[in-house]
Amino acid sequence: MKRAGLFYAQLAFTILVCAFMVVPVVLSILAGVTANFFQGIGSGLTLRWVVQVWGLYADTIRLSVIIALACLAATLIAGVPTAYVLAKRPGRVARLIEELLVLPIAIPGLAIALGLITTYGAFEGFRKSWLFILAGHVVFTLPFMVRAVLAVLLAIDFRTLEEGAASLGAGFWQRFLGVVLPNCRPGILAGSLMVVTLSLGEFNLTWMLHTPLTKTLPVGLADSYASMRLEVASAYTLVFFVILVPLLVLLQRFGQPARRAERAAPVAATVPERAPA
Amino acid sequence: MAAPRRHPRSEAPLLAALTLPALAAVVAFFVLPMIRLVMLGAAGPEGLGAYAAALTTPRYVESLAATILLSAGVTLVTLAIAAASGLFLERNRFRGRQVLIAILTLPLAFPGVVIGFMVIMLAGRQGLIGSISAALTGQKIVFAYSAAGLFMGYVYFSIPRVILTIMAAAEKLDRALEEAARSLGASNWQVVRDVVLPALRPALIASGAICFATAMGAFGTAFTLATNIDVLAMTIYTEFTLQANFAMAAALSIVLGAITWVALTVARSLTGATVAAAG
């Protein structure tokens, strides 16, 4: 096929946009392993900064992983059954519940954090523990789990599957655990990836909710950007990318199961409404 | 809608119970805190006047106006970039296309703080743009810590999610309409203006509103860049932590939350049910 000049103009523009997205990432990775970034790569490659970051900030990484996994557990327990109920009994009440669950995405994290602090700040044990951060992460990520599972449930004919199982004598829990859950798997996977990714990177809420003893990875990043030399900040960012990018790649691959199902049956797709900023 | 089905009555309480963990979490950690915040906003020395003050005191009005202006500008620029690249990538098949799509959508979940650092890598004191300009002209261009830097950061984090929405919408366009317009003698530009863009309108409005709301509420990027323009999120943060003016911080948060919520709701009602389901 002959390519018109317009094609190359558009290609050049798109490559320029890609450069805008990827060049700073590459630069920060390079800076994280360069002995002296100001002098350039010529000053030699080193893992010194990464080692230093590990010494300074390993605690924040550990806490972030713990919170992300706890958040995943909480959103699975709370979100998956709720999505099932919303799909099973559509109607005004279901619509209202869904609106309520999704509302935290529409409110800036800073506002939610101020609400949490002014409501629970007096409960010192809670305020000072990482559970306080977890509470914020759960309300912020729960909608993504519910939406992902709900989208898959609406795209498959789970009612017929359930009726089939019921006619064979399966009770409620047998149907829920043995028929509904296995069929939701793509949605559960997409929702889980989203929840873990968002929790690991959450800053807007976490910056307000953290204490000196409950610093998460993004809080540590902000800290290093403000007070450390560029190489250390870059090495820390590099460590963050090593954790986050595999999740993002998996998310690109498995993040929209409903869209794939939609090609067979036309049901609305889910595009994540907001990611943290 | 599905045909009426028999609902075994005994299942209703069980189904209600299944939603309890989610409802409890949202009520305890979102609804109650937001109610508390609304009340706190009205509990200061000015009472309900705190909300009026949030909308009339010059310092807050300036911050609000600057944030709205910045967010609107970011939205327009992002829509233009994402529409151009998104349409191109959806319509052409060539080697390396998947790589370009992956690059454009990968930063989808980069936190704001990290994006602030990306801006520093590009336009900061040791940034790429500064070194290039210094080598070429002897003049070191540094704009990471100004409004331009913040603008660049917001466009950076908006591109991935807008481009995803536009590509999904472009995939569903009816190519026959374009062929018809072309056979009637329409130029490339006319086809884009009169056929493609109107068809993409719902996606543009929806993703534009999401982009606007996200930029309004964004905090991490401005925090990292310690920008010299006071976006609303930074003003709220300063009121709360440095001035200890809790009532005003609460009132401003409620105003900000109301704006982002209205933007998303209006977009949803304008774009109809399919986008409502898509969110």
C-alpha cells in the first residue's frame, strides 16, 4: 500500500508524543545508575544509589506492598460479592448503591483524606497505624474492583449458568462459589491488577494520612525528590518502576476483559474513570 | 432488560448481606468523613460564611480561577494530541504500532509525584531541555517549577487515559459514512471536521471531563514541583497544614469536590447511557 505524505506527518507527530512520554522515564532510569548525572554517563555506571535507596527506604517499600495486598484482600471480600448482587438484581436500589460506591473516584483524594483525618484523627491508635492509610485506599480502589467484575458479569449470561446449576440442585453458595466466581475470573484479575497498581502508587490521600512511622513508597519518593540528590531520587524512582511497570504491562494485557467479551455481545466497555494524579 | 424471573424470596436477605462489607466501608470511610467535612466547613468563625468566603476572598478566587484555567487548557491540548494520535493509531496498521500504543498508554497509573519528577527530568535544573538549549544557544531553559511545568505534567498524565477512550470510540466508527463523504468530494479535512469529530463527540466529552476533573483535583505533581502558582489543591494543603485553618480547608475541599463531581456528572448525562456504563 502506498503511504501518503499525511501518513508520515501523523506518524512523526505520534512518535514525538511517544518521545515525550518515554524520554523522561529513560532519563530517570539512567540517572539512577549513573555515578554523576551532571557530568553525564561518562562518569560511569553504578548501583551505589540503588543500594543507598534500599538502605534508606526499604521500609517504605515493604509497607506499600503490605498495604497493597491488604487492600486487595479487602476489595475482593467487599467488591466481588457486591458486583454479583448488583448484576443479579438490577434496579433503582442497585443503581444507587453503585453510584455511592463510585462516588469516591469523583472526589479528590485530598478532600477524602481531610474528611478521614477530621473524623478519626482523635482515635490515636487508628490514626497512627497503617490501617488508617488502608481505609483510604480501600474506598478509593473499591469502585475499580466492583466495576471490573460487574462488566464481566453483564457481558456473560451468568443467569442461565446459575439456573442450570440450580436445576441440578446446587444451593446458593454452591452456585456462587462454583459457577459465578469461576466465570468472573477475568474481571477479578483485571480488578485486582488495578487495585494493586493504584494502591502502590497512591499519593493524594496517603500524603495526608501518613505519619513518620507509616511512610509508603510514594511518600518516600516525594521525600527524596525534595531532599535527596538527583541520582538518589532517580534510583528510588527506578526501584518504583521495577515494581510498577510489570503490573502496568499485565494491566495492558488483562485490564479490559469486558471489551474482549463485548466483541461477541455488545455490552458497555469499562475504561478506568480515573487513575490517581 | 431481562424477562421477569422468579426470585426465591429466601435469597433476598442473603444478597443484601453480601453487599454489607462494601457499604460499611464506604459509609465509615467516605460518607461519614464527607459529612463531617461539610459540617466542619460551616463550623469556623464565619459559619456557613466560610463557603461564601471560599468563593469571594481574592486569594481563594484567584487560586480557583487559576486551577480552572489550567485544567481547561490541559484538557483542550490533551484532547487535540490524543485525538490526532489516537485516530492515526486506530486507522493504520504498520510495524511498531503496538509499541507506540504501549508507550502512550503505559504511564496510565504513574502517580502524580512521579510525573512531577518526569517534568524535572525534562525541564528542571539538570533537565534535558535545559542542556539542549544551553548547548545550542548558551541559554539554559528551565521551566519545570513554573505554570508551564505544571501544564506539561498534567498533559503527561492525561494523555494515556484520553487516548484509550478515543481509540475505543474510533474503533466503532462507521467507515462507510466517510467513504460516502469522500465520494461526494469532501476533502480529508472536511471529512474529519464534519464526519469523524461529530461521531467522536461523546468520547471527546467524556474523556475531556475526566481529564478536567483529574487535573482539578491533582495534588502530587504540584507538590513535587513546589510550583509558584497556587493550584487549589496546594491552597487547601497550605490552609490545613501551615495555617491550621481547618474550616477553610474543609470548605475549599467541598467546593473542589463539587466541581469535579459536577464535571463528571454533566459529561455522563450529555453522553448518554453507553458512556455512563463506561464511566
